[in-house]
Amino acid sequence: MYEKISPCQTGSAITYKDGQPIVPDNPIIPFIRGDGTGVDIWPAAQKVIDAAVECAYGADRSISWFKIYAGDEACEKYGTYQYLPQDTLNAIKEYGIAIKGPLTTPVGGGMRSLNVALRQINDLYACVRPCKYYPGTPSPHKTPEKLDVIVYRENTEDIYLGIEWPKGSEVGEKLITLLNQDLIPATPEHGKKQIPLDAGIGIKPISKTGSQRLVRRAIQHALRLPKPKQMVTLVHKGNIMKYTEGAFRDWGYELTTTEFRAECITERESWILSNKEQNPDITLEDNARAIEPGYDALTPEKQAKVIQEVENVLNSIWDTHGQGQWQDKVMVNDRIADSIFQQIQTRPAEYSILATMNLNGDYLSDAAAAMVGGLGMGPGANIGDTCAIFEATHGTAPKHAGLDRVNPGSVILSGVMMLEYMGWQEAADLIKKGISDAIANREVTYDLARMMTPPVEPPLKCSEFAEAIIKYFS
Ligand SMILES: NC(=O)C1=CN([C@@H]2O[C@H](COP(=O)(O)OP(=O)(O)OC[C@H]3O[C@@H](n4cnc5c(N)ncnc54)[C@H](OP(=O)(O)O)[C@@H]3O)[C@@H](O)[C@H]2O)C=CC1
Ligand SMILES: O=C(O)CCC(=O)C(=O)O
Ligand SMILES: [Mg+2]
């Protein structure tokens, strides 16, 4: 089954039942070291994870690490351009959970992202990136402790599908000509628009299936959170991209009000219900006026539609969600993407799970990580129904590679997510305690050290930070 690697002699595979991992006491877990700073952060993370498992479970549990290859290291082992060998794909499929360091993707041309390929090949459709504040972490934000959000990013489609053509390419020009001559004129809403012939062209597919399976996981996660955090915000730029991003919002609400009808309330429904709770005699029209800004300026047809919406909500969920019952449900709302970037800064406490399409989630997860200490503190998981790969939010940070300098916190916290996913909570908790205590005692790497007041001089090395975390287990 494997050409150039050999699975561990001890341990066994993690399997799945009904989408949940079944984890033996000695699982074999494949790991990819990663390019750039992967040489620094992966060994540090592995050391911390092993120490936590040993400290929590003694000889009863352990991880058998299985080294697999991708990126530069894969080319060294398998030959030129062998960036993602079949051995690697086979191992991830066989063992069910993997963890990886970052992999380089060239800008402009060259190969497509290996990181994205791993997500697409394994159908890891939910990219889960928690951004939570560890006390004592320096932050450019005044109240970082108020931010506790989890970005749920759709991970398999959007422009990351990589269907695009460069300016001047044969297929690109053919497509532009077809669009300009046949397709755009056939759609009156496009008017006389034309695509410049010297344009590059990219396709942005957003499917109902892809959107709803992501939102489903986001709502399921919200249901497991304590009440004040039982919220899911659908993030989109649907005012501009109506049939992709706007549709993501609509499909999210459709799922909310069908599959999760008993458990959820939408923000707009909550306004309608609370208007009636506060004024039981309110007319349908006054209720419609209260929920729709600019109602009086709408055409009669549009006003009738809002009145109908109010009537439908009251008829269908007053008994089950009215009289305050909606306050115990998961609140699903939506925000336009540009606005959410300022909202998480100005009103961080009002958000919890942010369900996004691929590109918006990519941007938003870096921005949210910055608020709680930076990319060195940004973990992540790529989750599917029969496989999961854990990795940091950040990339290879090439200028720091091999210097034993960067913060391994993001990969270590990705390890925490992995342990929690495996149900090894005691080991995960030890690592969280170790990180908290190390930061609180100002034992940090350069990225946090330079933001502290006064700055920590000299900062810990990457490997030293790992040792500090382990020191605080007990
Ligand atoms: N999943 C993956 O494997 C990902 C891969 N990439 C790839 O990584 C490569 C480099 O991307 P780039 O845009 O430079 O983004 P990076 O995320 O690699 O680095 C940007 C900056 O973030 C800070 N940073 C990153 N990692 C850490 C860390 N562990 N500790 C402290 N600070 C950190 C550094 O800031 P400073 O220097 O200011 O201290 C660094 O210069 C590209 O090829 C890109 O495609 C990008 C994202 C994800
Ligand atoms: O694959 C890459 O190189 C970048 C991916 C990325 O930025 C991300 O997943 O956050
Ligand atoms: Mg990114």
C-alpha cells in the first residue's frame, strides 16, 4: 500500500461511526512537518502533545506518530514535483486523523495550494478556527477578552476550487467572447456590460449542498455551547454577489427554519415575536413596519410581502417560539462581510460562531486571530465526515524559517483541538493550562514579547516556549 513510508509497528487506526471518530488508546496519527517554519514549530508541538498525553494518562494512552510527506520534504524523498505523494493521501485516508505544519503556495503562477488540495481530496468541508483570548496575551485590541468566536469556514468550494484562466489564454479568451456575445446579452439584468478582453477570469461556485452542510455543522456546534454563545452569524457579501454569497445566506436560513426549526430562531423572527410579546394587539402592518427599515417608502407589493412574512412567522412558530421561548433557541443572524470585520472589533461580545464561505473565512480568521495575540495563537481544524486534518491558521512565515524563533502556539493549540476531537480532554486541558501559565508569567516568543509592556527581552525561542508550557503542566 505504501511506496516509501512504513506505518508504525505499534498502534491502530482511528475509525468513524456516524461521523464521529472512534479512538483506540494507542492511535497511529500521521503528521506532515511542513515547509518554512514547519521545521521549528512541528517538533515543538509534537513534544508538548506527547508530554501532555503522558502526564494525563501515563502508560494507558499514547500516540504513535507516522511521518508522512508533503511540500518541499516530499520532493526530497519522492523526487522533483512530487509535492503530494499518493503515500501521503493513502495514510490520511487509512488513519482518519492527521496533523500538519504549513505548506508553501507560490503567488501568481506555479502549483496550486497543497493545503487546499488536502481539504478538497479528503472532503474536509468545515474549517474550524477558534479565536479565543488567553489572559495576559498582549493584543493590539483594548478588550481582547471579549472576543470568543469560532470561524466556521466552508472549505471545499468558492474561488478555492481554482477554476480560473489567465489573461490572453486560449480558453480564457474563448470564455470571455462567449460571455460577451451570447450569455451576458441574453440576461437583461446585465445590461450592456462587457468583460474586458485582457481580463483574467475566475469562477466562484457556491452550492446549496456545500453551504448547508457547513451551516449544519456550525449550528450543531452552537447547540453544544453555553447559552449566551448559542449564536450563528451567516457572513456574506450578498448585496453584491447575489446568487453566490446572497444564496449562501438564504440557504443558511432555509436550513435553520426547516431542519433546525425546533432548536433555532432567526433574528428577524425574534423581532416579530418580541413586537407581539410587548404589544399583543399590534397589527400585522405595524409589526411589519417595525421590522423593516424604510417600510413606508416601499411599493405596495413589497409592503404586502413583509406583512405576509410577519403573518407566516406568527402562524407557524408563535406557539412553539413565542412568549419568550425563542430566547432559549440558537439565534441565527447574518451580517455583510465588510461590516463583520468592524463588528468583531466594536462589539466582539455579540458574536460566537461565524459561518462563512471559503474566501471570507480565510480573511476573517487571520483578522480575528490578530485580535487575540496574532497568528502565533491561531489554531485550526479541517473536518469532514470520515477524516480530519488539524493545522494552524498561519502559513510558512519563510523569513523566520529554521531560526527557532516563531511561536509554536498555533500548532500546539491545533493539537489541543485534535485531542478534544479524539475525546482526550484531560491532555487538552493540560496544554491549555501550560500555555496560559507560560503567557501569564511572560515566558513567550518574540511575537508576544514585543507587544508586552514592558517588552520581554530576550524572548523565548520556539523550542523554549514548548518547554515552558510543559513545565506548567504540574
Ligand atoms: N495552511 C497553510 O499551510 C497556509 C499556508 N500559507 C502559505 O504560507 C506562505 C507564506 O505566507 P504569508 O503570507 O507570509 O503568511 P504567514 O502566515 O506564513 O506569515 C505572515 C506573518 O505572520 C506572522 N506569523 C506567521 N506564523 C507565525 C508564528 N508561528 N508565530 C509568530 N508569528 C507568525 C509573522 O509576522 P511577523 O514577521 O510580523 O512577526 C509572519 O511574517 C505562502 O506560501 C502561503 O501560501 C499561508 C496560510 C496558510
Ligand atoms: O494554501 C495556502 O497557501 C493558503 C491557505 C490559507 O491562507 C488558509 O487556509 O488560511
Ligand atoms: Mg489564510
